[in-house]
Amino acid sequence: MSYFVVIREAGPAWAAASPTREQERWTEHAAFMDALADDGFVVLGGPLGDGPTTLLIVDARNEDEISARLADDPWTPLGLLLISKIEPWELLLGSL
């Protein structure tokens, strides 16, 4: 297994005055992310604080796989969420 930390942040189309669940195509985005979790690609994930920044722990071969899979998120082409950082992550404490 190769784990990575992925940080996604609000893109230019993010409606700052609206909560996450009221962003355009929320239902499709949520279903897409649930499918990634069901598939084992997203191991853990969720928002940081009360803003649009999201932290994902993913199980992937490399950064290219991560970028390719998240490109299919309905929010990606809309410019609602962008990948701001991908870093390899080594689990040293606890277990998944």
C-alpha cells in the first residue's frame, strides 16, 4: 500500500457565501466521493475546520493516479475544488 495525503481547496467557482452542501452539483460530488471510499481509494477524508479545504488519505500507486481519479469528480471541471497538495504519507501510529 502507498498512502498519500491530498489537500483540496476551493477553486474559483466556489460560492463562498454558501455552505458545502449547497454548492453546485453537491449530490453528484458526494456520490463520486462515496464511490472512491467504497472502492478503497479514499481511506479517510473530510473537511478541515468549517471551510472548503478537504484532507484525503488515499491508497494509490502514485500522484498521477490521484490526479486522474480526482479529475473525474464533478466538482473538478466546474472549478469548485482543486488539488493544492499531494504528499506521500507513512502511517507510523495506529492502523487503518
